[in-house]
Amino acid sequence: MFISVALNLPLRREFDYEVPESLSDLVRPGCRVRVPFGRRRMIGYCTEILEKPRFQPVKPIIEVVDPQPSVSPELMELTRWISEYYFCSWGEALEAVLPAGVRRHRRRRTVRVVVPAAPPDEMLAAIEAIRDKAPKQAKVLRALLGYREAPPLSELKRVAGCPITSMRALEKRGLIEIATREIETELPLESDVAESAPPAEIAMNPTDEQEKALEEIRAGLAREKFAVYLLHGVTGSGKTEVYLQAISDVVARGRQAIVLVPEISLTPQTIQRFSARFNRVAVLHSRLTDSQRLASWNMIRAGRADVVVGARSAIFAPAPRLGLIVIDEEHENSFKQDSTPRYHARDVGVMRAFRTDTVVILGSATPSLESYHNAQTRRYANLPLTRRIADRPLPPVEIVDMAQDYAHNHRPHCISKRLEILARDSLNAGQQVILFMNRRGYSSFVQCPKCGFVAECGRCDIAMTYHRRFDVMLCHYCGAETRPPRVCPECANESIRYQGTGTERIEEEVRTLFPSFLMARMDSDTMRGRDAHETTLAAFRSGEVRILIGTQMIAKGLDFPNVTTVGVVNADVTLHVPDFRARERTFQLLAQVAGRTGRGDAGGRVVIQTFRPDDFSIRVAADHDYDTYAEQELSERRALNYPPYSRLVRILVQSKNEQAASEKAKLISDAMRRHAPHVGPGIQVLGPGKATIEQIRGSHRFHIMAKMPGTSHVRQLLGIVAQDIAGARGVSITVDVDPQDMM
Ligand code: ADP
Ligand code: ZN
């Protein structure tokens, strides 16, 4: 017997192996096997049973790792699609399916096995003799004869369909022996997860809009056919309640639901919203210990979890009875994995649903333009929730022009007079304030006010971030640390200093402005510990902390009714990022931040501080006008042939040797240009150019961008130039299909 094996290597093909007689019963597609590869031994996945090998010579496999296939046929097919679509190997795609805890978990276990205690002819005679008196025992013996090696007791019991008493009787007759044996397994043979107490919470009475959305979704669920619903609901419109009630319908049908949320929103509070409603909720996220993850995974696989809540990789949850996939905040770019396989969990989710006749709900207040476009062209059904719960208004948004504010105040600072006044009002009224700052590090750089020199990391080509507490500059890519210069290296000006608004600087200013109110800061510097995040949020929720300062971390999904002023300290910095999605990101961020207020009876308001008060994306965000923004942005995307009007592929070429990188990039782009006309009209190949971040850790970076009319073009063209894309010595090449990261 021969099998084809997928290995976790960047080689886009499978390898054939021979299976020794003694193992041939154990191997099935989806099982992991240990195989020799060159001088190494590797674990790979059996993808196919072959009658004869396609390549010679073949080596034998060493062992079968799994007692049962660890990847279902459905997920085998899905990962094959991922490998084709995202241009990686099947083995690399499969590696994303089994969570690390499941993969690495090797333990020695003692199991009871059944050993024949008599030679086969005696056994056959015994079967004849007891056939009528003890048919069950005869069955056990017959089954046992089918094994080459002593099978586990539990397995034999299942195969023969007999109770333990039959085994005991055979043992007494001296025909079999029940022995214990140590075996090494990576998966526990059965899981031992306790099920939670019955939930207390009952469904809310849906609003008219919620009801309408639910009616459509329920009709879709009843059809048991593939369908995608875009639940486009403004912040606070009750999208989660719609998910919950749809899930309840699915569970009542005996099927399972997967709910994906961005990792950052996967807080105990979020999980609580699901476990308060359903009994059997399994959670999958990166903060679980290996054994917790394994327990959840087994529970899902055994069909004992009704609802799976998790971050990106939970889209691969091994649910055998999948009926619904919910993707909350579907526009979030954290659903795209930034290492191989570079899959987008939303797109994989839609594909998985398509192949299994499952319903998908994509929820967002600010849908990605891809999904919005799909809804407009009727590939997805659009379900709008236009009003907040209890008809609360969306908060009024004021735009403050920081250039004018500086002119009046004659000193650089982060909090404008207007924001100060509104925040003080809220605090004096016993309410809370959130100050949001657009991504740490982007603007707390060291700059010469005279010549404009900015201190950059010599190895990474990005501005160094100034950290006032230690008076050092840090590179956030490579970790390099240096003291800030005292005089400008360019013009010798002595007033060089750090500019802009890191969260630390805001914190200092806010402390001076509002010394009597407790404040907390949330960014990736302060939130190192496992629970730091939750502790800070709990203190804010309790009302003990009155002012919360933070980065992207606080923009998403938080629901605090007592927050009445939200300030966006530097709204425009995302606009300066060289990325065709810069406006989309800016709009989404502002709309999400604005959604953090006005959620209670006290109302709320938002202040957006910017040096670009007339920018389109800032204006429409202030007006909560998604549709105008989307129409305008789509027409620009169409004009420039950007997604959703094209498929984008980015090829990144990196090397310590600048010339090697640039030559390889040129070679790849030339090959793509040469072959593009044969694949189809309308393919544009741009570059090679230097990547926005020209260097990281001393590696020089070049990229090529290709716009293609459709996915089949992507597949064909990449297939043709695959040889050119294969790495060269000292050069690393990354292919990113549907890239989110343009840096
Ligand atoms: P979104 O996810 O759209 O921002 P949420 O699902 O967080 O909105 O809902 C906002 C608030 O409204 C939550 O506190 C939720 O419990 C509440 N809510 C949702 N639906 C209803 C309803 N039908 N009746 C009363 N309250 C609701
Ligand atoms: Zn660096």
C-alpha cells in the first residue's frame, strides 16, 4: 500500500510513501504519519491512499501518529482549497487547522489491550464451539483475529459491539488476556470536559429591525443551503442579540455554530454573553493553555459543543454538524493571518460554508468594501440595522482643527481646549471619558522642528518611537534601543525633541488637566500580562477609573453606558500610511470609536482632533454616513482598479543583500509581465518597487503588486511563474493573495 503525504514545507507538492503491512489498517486520509524526509524525520498528513506510487523510489513511513484521523475529510478539502488559493503547500495549510496544543500534545498513556492467549487454530475451534451458546464472545474472538497487533480494549468492545462481561468471560476461558500497555498518543483517547451549568439568560424581545433580520436568517437556516447575510448594523444596534437568536435556532436543529470575533474582543465579557445563553460553549483563543485548548477541541470534535467562540483560527473548528458561521466585525484585518498560510478567516469561512451548505452571518457597523460590494451585487443578502437599541441617537461628532487650536494656545499639546471642556463636563457630572489615540508609536517620534529631521531605526527604516519614561527611543520592528539625540544630526539645531502624541504623553497631560480623577492607560506597553487587559477594563466598568486612554485596543466592541465623552486625539495619522486602504481604515476606526459613547441614557458626544478637518473620510465619519463614504470610496477603487474590482497579489522579496533582493524582484515581475497576456486580459503588474518599510532587521525589502480581474487569473499566473517565485539562496519570497498589509 502507498500513500501521498503533505508535509509542512514550502514545497507545493505531496510526497509518496510506502506503508508497511503492519500499519496498513491504521492509515486513512487525514491521519498524521511520521516519515523520513532527506535526513530528517517529519510528521505529515496522509492525503490519499494510492495503488501505486507516482514517483520512485519510495521510502516506507515510520509510524502512524494518530489513533484516528485528526483532520476530517471536509477540512482536508478546505485546506486543499486554501493551499491552491493562497499559494502555499497543502501541508502548510493543514498546519493551521490543528491548534498548536493539539499538535504538540504528546503524552504517554497506559491503555488496556486485548492479547490472544491461544494460537489461531485453537481460537477458530473455540469460535465454532461457543458460537451458539455465547454468540457475543464468538464475535469478540472473530474481531480479535482481524488484528495484527493487540487492539485497545475500548476499540475491540466498540468493533465487536460487546460488553466488558463478554471479555471477562473469554479471559476466564483462557482464550484472551487483558494486558496493559504504554502507548504514545498526541490526542487523548477521550476528553474529560465537564459541561457547564444550564444557562440562566433568556432571549430578549427583538426590535422590529432585529426581527426582520432574524426572519430572513431563520428562513435561510430552514433551507439548509449556503447563504451569506451581511448584518450591517450601526454600533449599539444589537447585532449580538441577532447572532444569539440565530444560534439558538441552529442549536435547536441539532447543529453547531462557530462565532469568530477579533482576538482583541475575545474578552471574558464577550464569552459570557454566549455562555449565559447556551449550555455547551467551547472557547478557542491564544490565551488558553495547551490542555484547555485540547479539551475544547475534543469537545467540538465529539459534537458535544453547540457553540464555538474563538478568534481567527477557530474557523477550522472540527465541528461535524456545522450549521452556522458568524463573523463579528467582519471588516477587521486581524482576520487575515500575517504568516503562511496567509488566509483570511472571513473568506475561508464563506468557502467552508459554501462547501457544507451552511449559513454565514457577517456583522459590522462598517463593513469592508468587499462585503458591501457583494451585498450590492446581491451575492450576499443585506440586513440593515439602522437604529440603536431604544432609539438612542448616534452621538454628535465635533471636528476640532488642531492647527487653529495650536495657534490660539501657542504651545504644542494633545488635548484641545474644546475636548478639555467637554471632558471636564462629563467628569464633573460623574460620568466617564475615553481618549483614543491612533496607534502607538506612529507619532511619538523625535523630530527637529527646524529642518524636519526624524530619527529612524538604521536597520528598519521606520521612525523610532520615543518612550519618555526611560528617555529612550525604541524601534518597534526590531527592538533596537538608543538615546535620543540632543542636537539635530542634520542641522545642529539644539531644540530637537520628540513630537506628537504617544499615549504616555497624553497621560501626562491629562493628569495635569484632571488631577483628581483616576485614569488608566491601555496599550501594548501597559498590557503585557495575561490579565492586565481585563483588570483595567473591570476597573473602568466599575466606575473606579474615570478616564481611559488607549490605542486600537479600546476602539472595538466595548460597551460602557456611562461614557459620555470620547476624544480622538489624532484622527489623521492613519491617513498618512501609504496603503490604498488608508481612508477605509481611518473611517472604520473613527466610526468604531464614536460607537463607544451614547450607549446609555446619559447620551454622549465625540471630539475628533485633526490637522485635516476637511478630509473626506473624517467628515463622513463625523456624519455617521457609511453609505456616502462607501459609494465615494468604491468609485475611486473602481477608477484605480483596486479591490473589490480586482484581486490583488503582493509578492515581497527580502534579503540582507540588497542587490540580490532587487534582482530577484525584477526577475519575478518580468516573468509575470511576460506571461500575463497568455493568462488573460486586464492583468496589471506593478513594480518591483521598494516596500514602504525598506528594511526590517537589516533585510532589504522589495515588492511587486499585481492586479488581476479574477481568482482564476491569480491561480494561473502564479502557477506559471511558480519556478521563478521559488526562493533563491539568501532571498526570501512571500506571496500574499488578497493582502491586507501593504507595508
Ligand atoms: P452591537 O453589537 O450592534 O454594537 P450590542 O449587541 O452590543 O450592539 O447591543 C447593544 C446593547 O443593547 C446591549 O447592551 C444589548 O444587551 C442591548 N440589546 C440588544 N438587543 C436588545 C433588545 N431587543 N432589547 C433590549 N436591549 C437590547
Ligand atoms: Zn529596527
